[in-house]
Amino acid sequence: MTLVHISFSEFYRLRLADGTCVFMEWHQYCGPVFYHDKNEKRPIENWWDNELICDQLDWFCNRGKMA
């Protein structure tokens, strides 16, 4: 059995200040969802407590929602 994931929202890889990467799915209405992996299998819980992720989200929004 093959499971296919089709996403209708935009997906970005963001590099944090410490050199690690997070993956973000951007919904125009709901906002961001962050993941540890590209396959969207491991969501980041309480990402708003991570200052590095919040800084990248601010950067992303200030660029006009473009990475």
C-alpha cells in the first residue's frame, strides 16, 4: 500500500540562526505549521516557545511571505 500526501499549501525550508533547518507549511488562513522533517511526519509542538523559529517566521512575513 502506498500513501500519497498531496498538499494544497506552500511548503518552505527555513534555516535557523544556529544552523539547523525546519520545514514550514504556510496556510493563507491558518498560518504556519512547522515540522522537523520534509515529509511532514514530525510536527514541532509549541514552536512559538522557540525564539529561533519565531525570528525566522518574522523574517518570512517581513519578506512578503517568501523564502
